[in-house]
Amino acid sequence: MQERPTLTRRRFAAVLATGSVMAVIARSGVAALPPDQQALVADVEAYFNGITTLAARFEQLAPDGGLSTGELFIDRGRGAMRFDYDPPSQVLLVAPGDWRLIFYDGSIKQVNVIPLAETPLGFMLEEQVRLAGEVTVEGLRDRGEEIDLALIRTEAPDQGRVVLTLAKRPMGLRRWSVTDPQGLTTAIVLSDVRAGVPLDRSLFVWRDPKMFGWPTD
């Protein structure tokens, strides 16, 4: 039996404690990797830059073992993103295409706005994703069918670590994990990943319930 999702504002803030690591990927720097690994990093850049839209199912495993599921939608052309959590969770995350990521928890009628630049996947919405600068590619592990790309902040390596796991042939994002300074790891696993699919613009429209009324369900 699936455990009831417990993605609270506090837990989400904990997840984002190392989110800035991924947020600056678009302006990051690669460590001294051998040429074959640098070529793979370039392939990862090309993969993200080649994405127009992406939709997928996700499972989120929290450090305490709590499991949440839902749908992920990304539209790089609009700079927009949506995490739609399955019931009984009433959590919704929407990046409407500006600087914001809106965290909505209908169970407590709470709305929080977080700068998109501080979120784990904000880098995917950059016009040009570059794996070179403020973040260091700490290491790359080639496991044949998959690669693991470990990232840290160049000037603050003690702030946490992000590991992206991508399939190699064809290249595609499969999962990622964020480990905070206390050593607690939150993992996201994707399935049924569909790239280049039409996405309705309404997915990314945010209507603030404080102005338009709270949903009844």
C-alpha cells in the first residue's frame, strides 16, 4: 500500500536547500575530467538544449521513506514547469514562465512563492543550458547504459550534492537525487517520459486562490 504523501512546505524547503546547486547549472563549470567524460558532459548539454517539451510520471522518495507520485510537465519555450501531485496530496508546483515557482498546498490553504533560480530543476528552463562555471561537475560515472553526473557548487561544495542519472542511448533523463549538508537524500524517479509532446498552455496558468477563490476539492 502506497504511503500517504507528506510533502509539506517544510519538507519542500528542505529539498530546495540544495536546489541552488542545480539552479546554477546553466552557468556552471566542469572539473578536470578526461576527454571521453567531457564529451559525455557535452552530450548532456545537447540533450537538455534539444528538449522543447517534456511530460513524465514521477515518484518522489523522501528521506523518511515517504512516497509521493504525480505528473511532471516542462515547456522550455515558455520557461514553464508543473509538478502535479496525485491524490490524496493536494500539493501543486507551478512555474508559470517568469521568475516564480509557486508552491500550493490545498490541505492547509497555503501559497508560497519561491524564486525559480533556487529550485532543483530551474536550470532546465534556461534559454541555453551550459554545464560550465559556478557549478563543478564533481564526477561522471559511465555505467554502460546509464551515466551518473555528480554536481556541486564550485565555491560552496559543502552545501550539498546533486546526481543526475541519464540513459545513454538514446540519451534521456531517468532520475535525480539531492543530498543536503546533513546527508539526507531526496530522490525523484521518472517513468513514461515523453519529449516533444504538445502541452496545453493552461497547464502553466496560475490563478491565485487568494484572489479567485480556493478550490473545493
